[in-house]
Amino acid sequence: MKVYQVTQGTIGTVYFPRPSSKRMFDWAVKEDRTFQDHEMIFDPIALANGRLKDVSSWCRSQAKKGLAGFRRDGFLLVVKYADVNVM
């Protein structure tokens, strides 16, 4: 099982749970965050391997841009995949 780490200071976008549909751009990660496979929603590698057939077209378009999305507690954190450490 892969573990993904987003380090403190990484800039990304946070999407709040529905029904608010609020989002915060240029949000800096306040502390190191570790995510497991089931929390990864999309990334460019999964897109290239054909594993994103069950996600929305928005998720696939974000992965095409080189972004990765992680979901925890209803929040979605989207950062550049290059800023993610895979362990």
C-alpha cells in the first residue's frame, strides 16, 4: 500500500464539503499530511494507467493538469502531483 505525504508549506486548493461548495485557493498546508491509497481520488499516474474511469470528468481534467486530489473528512485537497512525496 502506498502512502502519500504533502509537506508543510505546500500550496494547493481546498474544496469544502457540500452543500457549501466553498473553496480556498492558494492555501498553504499547515503541517505535514499523510494520506493512504483510499484517500487519493485522482493523480496523473492513475490517469495514465487507466484507473480513473469511475471518477468525474472534473477529476480526470485535474489529473491531466498534473494535479493530485486527496479526500479526508469531506474536504478535498488538490495540489501539484510534483509536490507529493510517495512512500
